[in-house]
Amino acid sequence: MNECQCYGDWRKISELGSGAFGIVSLWKHKQTNEYIAVKKCKFERKDSLTERQKQRWINEVDIMKTMNHPNIIAFKEIPPILKEGLHKKNITKLPILSMEYCDKGNLRTVLRKTKNCCGLSEIEVRDILLDITNGIEFLHKNSITHRDIKPDNIVLHNCMTRESNTIYKIIDLGYAKDLNDTIVSFVGTLDYLAPEICQGKQYNYAVDYWSLGVLFFEVICGVHPFLPGKSLPERFQYIKGKDPEIICIYETNASGSFKSSKEILKYNQISSCLKTNIELWLKQVLQFNPQEREKNFPNGLTVFQQMRSIVNKRMLNVFWLHKLELYSYEIQDSTLIGTLKQWIQRDTKVEKEKFVVLFSKNINPVPDDHLVVDYLSPNNNVYVIRKDCFFNKDSAYNFPFYVRKLFEGSLNFGPKEVVNLCHQSIFYLQNDHKTIVYIKKSINLYIAYIKNLCLVSQQKYITVKKDFNDLSLVLRKLNLSFESCHDHSLRLKYIDVLDKTEKCLDELKMLNGRLHTDWNHSQKTVELYGVVDDVMKKCDVDSIYQNFVMMVEKNEIKSDDLKKVTQTISKAIKMKDDFLNSKRLQPYMKALHHILNSLEKLIKSMFDLDQQITTINSNLNDLDFLLKSAASSIKPNLPSVKPKQNESSHMEPTKNGRIFKKIDTKFILEENHSLRNEWSILINNIFCNDLFTDKFE
């Protein structure tokens, strides 16, 4: 069809795609840079389509004009001058469908990328599952079933409000039909068809559930769930006889036999927590019996509601640096930090006091009674570092099946095995790169955490010192009052408070010295960070991965020469080993552990000292009250009474170990003089100390 390339200011840019009956072209306005996608019949003769095909075309245009949902491709009114020009060339006279232009291609193109051979990232998976679920649910609520859900009919558009920068939209409603229509004929993509359509039976909206299950499995694993590569008749026989809970059937490694599974394939990019939830959902929508697919889940939710509930769950990825392991946890808004630590302790078998939990958006120590959600970053990653041992050098490598067989030399690789080897090698390198990223992030957060802990200790010292200064002011005030106090028990209590205050002063001096020592050690360690940063930069597994992907795309991997695969994997292993066993990294991390241990003890001592100061303040308040009460109850001098014989010999021990005679006035005067001297010494020690004038820099 010779179509004009320009109508007014509208110019044809390219053809976006072609289907059984239509062709979609992209047009751009020269002045405004506005884009519009136009779908028109590709045939040049009116009789090229049957009446049913014409009706299907008209049906799609009518449906699209009424749809208004962010996950359904939007109808866009065609400009008059472009409409007039296109209609002149429209031989079939079928209506032209004009739509918004989605500038990032379709999902099929994404899935075909070599790097996605084992599925998409979890961020992409979540967005796709949510968007397509919402879009199909909208169609069903409008009494429309799509009937042709597949990667080719899902397009990507830029979305700046998302981490993935992408929103997914459903297109091509050419096979959509009213749910009340009982016509069973269909011409669509066989790989995603529900069994009842393949059998020519009557069907309803449950066919979309099946197609969603197949699509979502492929998005997660990169392949069809049921015997990818096999013909529909072969596949159908296995699907028909499968157990209701089976969600995938695949050819076993190198044996040629088939195996059924209730789980998603293990080579994927999603967390274990999301995987478990998705598997339960797939077990329902991939049932052979459509009536079982239609049922609500045990919690009363529909198929769409259940999927939305899964995607919206908060799931943490916890990286355990010690063994380079990744754990996944589902949390609620009410989940506490202490609860998370208990989960980690349970799974790592390491007491929670022996590890540090770090968040990307927070480098302060986090109390156990705080909420986890308040500290999460958008990627929901948490990093956990064992205090007493950084890396476990005995952590075993976990190679995929074909990679392991390659190094063992125990398998003959034909073309099919080479494809699987390449895919599993890509998966291995992807995860190795991800692990290195986690390690580097953990180390950097750990360093930032310790540097911040130095500042915390400094600030706490300043607080404690201020509290002690405030205490000294109270002592100065009370000191004058106690000069004229003749109540021996109060004077003894005051002396006891002075004793405790002097001990606090000694502790404060010691903390000052420890703080300077820890600060100096931390500064020296921080200065060595450049060496560690250099070690981390040299561990560039990502470049190895990218180069290998290019080799696979160029078809450079042959069954008769697998040296490139062996060399690539070996290079990645050596690079990672060199990094983990670096003689420059290990001493640095040990130094960090030492500083952390010292700082934690120092900060605990500061909090303990602050508590002691608070207690002394409370004691002084009590003494002040007693002193005022004693002063108000002083009576006029009365004639002295001679002590009785038994009273003069009675001795009473005091708290400080001194022994007083109850009535012996001479002894009391001597004791007063002794207390006054002790009091004077204590007061001198407390008030004349240089800690009241020095400043910590």
C-alpha cells in the first residue's frame, strides 16, 4: 500500500507493528512534536476480510473509544487534516483507530533481551503484575474479556513517578468480546490460550485468568510454564493430565524426561517471599478446570484482589554479609525493629547482640521499639553485618546445573544444552554482580555507621558533661546551706552524695580519654578508606557479565568450543575471591570491628554515667527538702541535759563506716571538724577540675 508520508504538518515516522489484519504507524506533528499512533486495515481490497473479521475490527474501535483506564491504551482523537488524508487512502472503509503513543516498545521485545532470559527484575515484575491485573479487571467490570493476553499486546510507556520509570498498558482488543457472547470460535496466539478454547468449548472470563497465569510466569522465569518449545498438541496432553496444584512442566536437565512442579523455576530474580505468594496464586489460575479458576481465594478475595494484595505487600530483602545470603520477610506497618532482629537471629543462628542492622536512609543506632517501615528506602533493602566476623571464607559457591556440569566435564553439550548453559551462566553472573553490589553497599553503610557513632559518642559526652556541670551548680548552692547545718545525719548524707559525685567526675575524666582515643583510631581508619575503595572498584563483575551477554547475542558460544564460558565464569570467581580475601580489606574490616566494639562500650558507659548523675540530682533534691524542713523546725536553746550512763556508751555505725556516740558532744564536734575537712576536699576536687573549662574538638 503506497501511503502518503505527510499530511499537513503531520509526518509519518515509522511503522510500529503489523498484525493479522492491521498495521500501526507512528505520526508526528512538525511544530508541536506531538505523537499519535494510527491503526488501519492493511489490505487494499474490500473483500479481503470476512464479515466477521470486519465486525471484529469495528468492535475493537468501538471498545477503545469507551475505555478510560491508565493500564488500557487510550483512544486519541485523530486531527482532522490527518484523518481526511488517511481516509482517502482507506480502501476498505473500515474505521481508523487512533491511540496514544507508548514510546518504550512492547513486553515481547523486553522478554527477548538476552539479559532477561531468566526473567525480569523484581521491580519490573511487580509493576507488570499490578498494571496488567488492574487493566484486565477493568475490562471484566465492563463485561469485556480480552481473550488474547500476551507479551506482544502489552506496551510500555514512560512514567517518572515509578522507580522502574515504566507503566504497562494493554493493547489490541481485536479479539475482545462481550462476556454474554457464547460464540466459541477464536483465532489467537496459541501459547497463551486457555485449555477450554483449545478444545472448542464454551468459555467465559476465566480464559483471561489462565492467560494471566502463563504471562506472569513467563515474566518471572523468562519461559512458558508448560513445556516451552513443544507443540500445542504435545503440551495439551500434559496440561490436561496435570495435578491441580502443578504450575509448571519442564524438560529435566540433559535427560530429556519431563518433570512437574508446584513451584516456580528456581532461576529467577524475585525474592523468596514474593515467590511463595505468587506460587499460591498461580496454583489457582493455572488449573485445567475453569470453574476452579473462578473461585475466590480462602480469604474471600477474587483473583484480581488477591494479586493486588500480593504486590502491595511490604517485603524486605535482608542481606546477611557474613555468609553472603539474602533473606526475605513480609512485614506489616506495625512490625518492630526488635521483631526483625528476632527473625534474623532465628535464620542466621547468631544472637542479635552480635550483629548490626543497617538501613540505606538511616545510619543511626535504631531502637528495638521503633517501626521498620519508618527506616525503609524504596528498594526495601536491609543490610546486616556480624560484629565479630566480617566474612565467612568457607561459604560455598552455588553453581547452576549446567555451569556445574561444564566444570565437572560430565556432560556432552549439544545445541540445546549450550542454550541452557548460556542462560544459566547469565543468571549466575547476574546474581554474582548483585551480591558484589550488596557487599559494597554493606561495607559503605558500615563505615558510615561507625563514623556517625563517633559523632553520637561526642554528642553524648557533651550532654553528660553539661549534666555534670548542672549538677555542680546545684552543689554550689547547697554547699552554703550545709555550712550552717548541724544535723549530723543530713551532713553524712551530703558527704555520701559528694563521694558519688567525685566518682562521677573520675568516670567523666576516663570517658574523655577514651573518647579521644576512639576518635583518633576512627580518623586513622577513615583515612585508609581510599585503599578499600580501590579494592572494591577493581571487583567489577558487572563488566564480565555485560561482555558475556554480548558474546551470547553475537552467537559466539558454540557446542564444540565452550572455552569462552569457562574463562568467563572462572574470571568472575577469581575476581570475587580476590575481593573477599584481599589483604588490604581484611585488616581494615578488623579495625572497624575494633572501633565499633570500643564505641559501643563507650556510649553505654556514658549513658550509665548520665543515669548516675540523674540519680545524684534526685538525691540532692531530697536533701534540699530535708534541709529546709530541718531549718524550719529549729527550736530555742534549752538547758543541756547530762547523758545517762548507758547512753554515753552506746555507739551507732554510720553508712560510711564511721562510728558516733549519740550524746558525746566533744566527739560530735571533733567529727564535725573531720567531716568539714573531707567535705572541703571533695568540693575542691569537684569544682576545681579542668573538665569544666576544656572543650572537646
